[in-house]
Amino acid sequence: MSASRPVQPPSGVLFGAAYYAEYHREERTEADLDLMQEAGFTVIRVGESVWSTWEPRDGEFDLDWLQPVLDGAHERGIAVILGTPTYAVPPWLQTAYPEIAAERRTGERVPWGARQEVDYSHPAFLFHAERVIRAVVARYADHPAVIGYQVDNEPGMELFHNRGSFQRFVRRLEAQYGDVETINREWGLTYWSHRLSAWSDLWTPDGNTLPQYDLAWRRYQADLTTEFIAWQAGIVREYASPEQFVTTCIAYPRPALADEQLVEVLDLTAGNPYYAMQDHLDATVDLEPLTHWTTSGVAAMLRQADRMYSSKQSRFLVTETDAQSIGGSELNLPPYPGQLRQAAFAFVSRGAAMIEYWHWHTLPYGTETYWGGVLPHSLEPGRVYHELAGVGADLRSIGSTLDGYEPDGDVAILWSNDSRFALEFFPPLATADGLPDRASYQHIVDAFHRGVIDAGAQSRILHVSQALELGATELAARYPVLVAPGLYVATDADLDLLRDYAEAGGHLIVGIRTGYGDEEARARVEVAPARLHEAAGVRYEEFSNLGSDVAVTASGPLEASAGAAARRWADGLISTGADTLAAYDHPRFSDFPAVTTNAHGAGRITVVGTVPSPTLAADLVRWAVPAPIGDGLAPGRALPVTVASGSLPDGRRAWFVFNWGWEPQAVTLAASVTDPVSGEHLPTGTDVSLPAWSTRTFVSE
């Protein structure tokens, strides 16, 4: 497997868009590049969507058409990220090798006509993919404009049910478990007479109902994605210079994806955070997401950024994000004035080293006709172009100030892709109409992440493997508060780390489903929360879904705000020594605490037996983090104002202040800072006005 290299992002924050000169109906490359230069663009991404242009017929390559784009970009000081075109298969390949089509169910091929319809583990596809990758990369690897490569695009969209993929799955299970008696035992296949007598007995996943099988299947599908991207990265590195990076753009909701494993084979993390705009970015309003792949709300947008940082625990590239409306022809929500600038600096504040928009010009044809680009259909620079030119000017003024920036985190939140897989198959939560909520894991995590943001704090998302690598003592030293929400798939070592973290002085906050399952997604045959209940001073043996919010009342050190409530779930917590922080206002559930806390070692363990409402989650974070880092600049702030920050290599701190709403706001500075855009010095005590949908950037002195 191709290993990543220690490549740092280029100096400064790269700024640009995906650019497809080949999509224009008339030649206008020079005009486009001139407009980009005037808008302060410093990077474009090219080439990844047009295999049929690179190779119009089998073995016949047309490689020179991109040369004017790269030459023109280089002349204007615009860097280029070159893509490999393997995610959109040309028709000649589809018709010559129909068997490469992915199957969503065994024997049922995905129809052609979109993109990403291919089983990228199929040998026939890999043969042709390698040929075009080598042709394109060899042609342009030495071009001075090329600073890096994006291999494929948003991989992991399908779970491949193809016969070849299934047979390789069976072989991997055999390698892992050794014999059928072992898998019969580990998966509990005595149940419903599923015991295997030979590996050939294993059924295909189409009708599977067993969670252990599904977890193994999802892990395998994620492995296929990692192996495919690693294979491509290895080919590209044969041509790339040491200064050129290799990445792919990650769509984090993809089902066949384990991001922390995928980025191990890449030099930099890159991702595509899409979000709903207009009132969806009002921090005082709650609106449901418009699609499963876009977020709604400030906290959810910031969570996307925190997830990108989490993959490598390092700065990342935004390879695609909103310019105008994003989605189908029925989703038309162009940003309010100021929101594009806010979003750009929000991503930068959480670690983005590049902001790149989808895409330069809005297309007159194709599936994405109404996915708005920087230029509208008229191709005349309009409001969006001019607003983004302002962002480009700001980033040019900031220059290299943010090189080496590391975002702050008041609270660490654990993330587990295995738990995401398991709770998508066996969701603990139900939708409003009573169906299994396949997004249960994300909802559980988001409840706590939003609480962090609404309480005026900042989060750092950690993969469980990254927390294990740090160890309990270092984890407690770096992150005084650690939230473990929905950690259903967990080894004994994972749970012991949580207990030891609290013993070492950390404040562990345990969410629902944590400590209930093991590494095979089997329910643990022990007192819940397993391996934590003694240290937490609480246990439970029953749990209930909640059909509606249940109000909670606080006691002890926790102060509950009006509207604090339990949502969707209640563990029947039984204190064995823990103090009650919150109780249900309910004739039955009042028998159980909603939230408990217990001192353990040098720290403490707080157990939250419900999905906290935004108000309750924020109350919990305010109690756990009474003095967030943001108070060092703007104490006393409240939504819709948020503050993000991070450290610079020279010891200074960069600050980002936002007003996510229509009403003008103001903050009084508690520290002396400089505005890196204007150069203005602002002493302690300065009142800073924040107009509607505005953001300010400062650097401490």
C-alpha cells in the first residue's frame, strides 16, 4: 500500500475553484484566468471529470488540450491541482466491459448515465484506469503550475455487491478468522440456524440481517476504497516530484469510507463540505437539513471542518464548497451577502489551508446545471464573484500569517467509523414516522458538538485510534474534557482508555450507547456502561425511546436553562454513588437520573443518559468548560456571535469573530490585537462592531 509523505500545505491560504475550460461552449480560457487573477485566485483544480475527453476511444489519447489552461494559470501565478479522471467512466468502456458496473444488489447492475457507477475493484476497470492515469500524469507532471494531484473524486459512494467483490470478502474473512468454527462462534451464527459448514456457505449481503456480518461487510467496503486510492496514489507518485502532494477529495457521508484509514495513504486531507445557506446559517434558528449530504446550521458546518481536521489531525484542503446554490433545480438558496466570506473564514479558523469553490462557471447543461458557480449562467461577473474577490483580497493581505496554524479545542469529541457503520445498520433512534433513523450516530455526535459551539467553546474531533495513540495521560493533559458519544463498537482497550483518562485527571462525558457493544458489534454481556460503570458510579439495565422531548431539571452544580430537554432516548440510569446533575420531569422517567457525575481518580466521569437538546447540551458544556479559550478575546458573547481561534508557531493566537445573523452585534476586546487584513491595531477594551453576516480576523500581540 502506498504510504503518505511528510508534505506541508503551500504557504498562505490557497484560494480558487474547480475549473473546467472543456465545459464551455466557446473558448474563453484567457478571459476566465484573467478574472480569476483579478479575484485573487491562487489555485484551480482541473481534469478529473472528463475521461472521455482524455481518451475518446479505447487506447486513443488526446492529452494536449489542457496545456493552454496550465500555461495560462502559471503565467498568472495560479497553481494547479491535476485530477485523475477515474470516477466518470467513458461510454466506450461501459459498452466494451459491461461487467465493470457496480451492483447495489447481487446481479443488479447500476445503470449507466450518471457517474461513479463502476466497481473499482474489478480488474478490467483497473487495467484501463491505470492506462489513463499514467498517460495524463506523465504528460503534465513536469509542468511548473502543478503543485499536487487529486486521485479520483469523492470515493466510496457504492457498496459493491458484485460477485468478484463478494468472493474477495469471503477470502478476507477466511484469512481473519481462520476456520468456520471461529466465525460461527464470533458472529453467533447458531442464531436462526446460520452456522456455516464451509466458507462457501456464506450468504451474500443482500438479505443479511445480522449486525456482525454487516459490520464486517462495511469494514471491507471501506478497505476497498482505501486500497483503490492507495493504488492510484502509488502510480501518481512514480511521476510526482517530492514537492507535489497527492490527495483525494473526501465526501465524508459516503458509506464505503473510513477517513482516518484513507488519509494514511495520502499526503494531505482534502474534503468537500457542502452546507445550506441563507437562514440555515442563522445561529438563532433551527432548520432541518435539505439533503443527506448537506448540513444545516453553523455548528454542523463547523463539524464538517472539524471532521476534516480530524482525519490526520492536521490542516486540510477544501476542494469543493458552495459558491451559489448547491443541489438540484429545486434547491435555490444563494447566500445572503457576507455569508460566503463567513464560511470561508469559518473553514480557515478550523484548519483549512485552501478554499476552493465548486465551481468556476455555472454550467448550461448536464446534471449540475443549477449547481451555481462563481460566475452565473451569463458568465458575467456578478455579486458572488465580487464578494469572493473580496475574500481573495483579504487572504492576500493575511499572506503567510496563518502558516503552521493549529485550531484550538476546548473539548475533544471521539469519532468511531465502526460505530457509525454499526448504528446505521441497527439504529437506536427512530425517525418522526417511526422508521429506523440510519443517521442515529451522526445525530448523537452532533448533539454534543452543537452544545460545544452554542456554549461558546471549540471542539477537536479525535478518532479512537488517535486517542489510543496518545494514551490516557497525554490525552488528559491536552484535552481536559473528552466526550465519548455513541461509542458502540469498542474494544476493551478503548473503554479502558476512557476510564484511565478520567483517572489521569480528565473529565469524561459519556453519551448513550457508549460501552454497550464490543469490537464485533455484539451487545456486551456485562453491566452497562461496560468497564466504566464502577468508575462512573452508575449503571443501567433498561432504556427507552422518547416520542417527544422530556423537560429536565438541574441539581447540584449544573444550571439548566429554559428549554433544556431530553430527546429521543432515555437510559434508565441507576446511581451507585454518582451525583445527579439533571432529572427528567416525567411520571415514569423521573425514577432515573438524566445526567450523573462522579469523581474518579484525579478526574471525573459524567454520564448523559439521553440525547441532549441543544439547550441542555450547551448547559453541560458551560458547566464542564466554565472558561473557554474564546473568553480570552470576547468574554460575555452569546449567539449569534461565535469566536474561533488557534495557535501560531511563534506563540501568538489568531482569532476569528463571527456574527451569524441579521441583527448587528458588538464585542469588547479583552486582549490587544492586530487586524491582519487592514493592519489596524486594536487595544484591550476596544468595542468591535459586527454588522449582519460579518466576520473579523485578528492576531494577538
